[in-house]
Amino acid sequence: MNRPSNIRRSSAGTRRHHRTHLPYRLDILAPGVATVLVLPDSAGDTVHSVTAYDAAGRPMAVTDEHAAHILGLLQGAFTADWARPLVWRRNGNTLAAESVLRGAA
């Protein structure tokens, strides 16, 4: 899944606007989405794997086009280090760095 190398950037006011409407817009693309996991490719930070989960924690089927749109919406709403694994949670409408290996022994 190839993405443009430039990350979508917005002014602070625009980011706040996008963040306010983000849960509604993500619900249109993936109805019932509760969590979105964004993983960068190990070879570079321009290709991302986007996985959506429902409230029960089950992965949801998301097309490549919708995954690209979801990534663009997240990048427009949040300023983050996109070279790290990130998770968006509907509860609180937050994006945070996620330890992918958490719970692994």
C-alpha cells in the first residue's frame, strides 16, 4: 500500500476542527470503529499499515483506499511522529504512541 511521502499538515485551528469531526468521519469509513492502529513500514516511514478494531477488539475489514483515507484524516487531526506505531482511540478521541510488543513475554 503506497502512500505519498509527504505527511498531511494543517494549522492548529484546522487540526482542532478535524479532530472534532474525526470520530464521525471514521465511522463513515469503518462503521463501529473503536480503535485504529497505525504501523509504519520497517523499511521507511512512508508506507503504513492501518488496522481498525471494533469495540470488542476484533479487527475490521478496511479496504486499501479507506485505510489511506483514515491515515490522511488522522494526519490532518494530529501532530505526531508517524515513524512510530500509533493508536487512535474513540474513547477520548486521542492518538498516542503504542508499544506493539506490550504483553509479549
